[in-house]
Amino acid sequence: MGSSNITILGALIAGFLSFLSPCVLPLIPSYITYITGLSFNDLQAEHPSHKVRQQTIIHSLCFIAGFTCVFVLLGASATFIGSFLQSHMTLLQRMGGVLIFIFGIHVTGIFDIGMLLGEKRLTIHRKPAGFLGSFVVGVAFSAGWTPCIGRSLPRF
């Protein structure tokens, strides 16, 4: 069975299953609340107003644009980054070996590397507002979701 036998239905099912994965499903409530600025009770109202629907659609499109930018940039830069890494393979292997050695000594407790012992957090006191905020949240969401993406369909 070749890769040309993938149907649109198969692609939709794969996309739906990845949407329900443990990496994504817990993020959906916060995404909906942030994008709309409404609570779930407001969203479940009998007759949501035209303005609420329009605002939700525009914010969602800004979120999708931010999300798309990250993946387009990752795809566009993959060849460049791959060729750079390939041309500097020996240097990167040596640097990686030195880092593993240093981290091993740190883990054994022979000496402590102070910056490895702390915890770093980014705290945002004011969430980005408006359409730009939705774009920024899309960028952050996709950057955080990138490790969860697997190769679900064969390449054509």
C-alpha cells in the first residue's frame, strides 16, 4: 500500500485523533476562554449575539495566523538548518560530548553548576489583549505544541 492511497477521510481522521491527543485536549478550554474573552456559561447562552460570534471568529483567525507563522517558518528553515548542522557535524558532536561530560560531573555531585540548579519562569502579569494578543497566543501555543507533533501521515 503506497502513500498515494491516503484518502481525505483518512487525513481528517488522523487530524481529529491528533486533536484529541493528551498534548492538545487539555489546552482547548483555556484556548476557547482566552480567544473569546467569555466564560463557558456565556458561550452556552441560548442566543449568542452577532458581535460575540464575529469577535470569536476574528480572534480565532488571528490565533490561526500566529500558529501558522510558526509552522511555516519551521518548514521554511528546515533545509537551511539541516544543511548547517550537517556541515558542522564534527564540531557539534565534540561540543555535545563535552556537554554530556560536564552534565555527568554535575549530576554526580563533584561540583555544582549554579545556573542548572535554579528554576526559570516567565510570568506575564497582563495578558496580551486584542487581535495582536490572539496572534501572540497562537505563536506561543504552536511553539509549546511542537514537541507533540508526530509524523502521522507519510510524505508524498
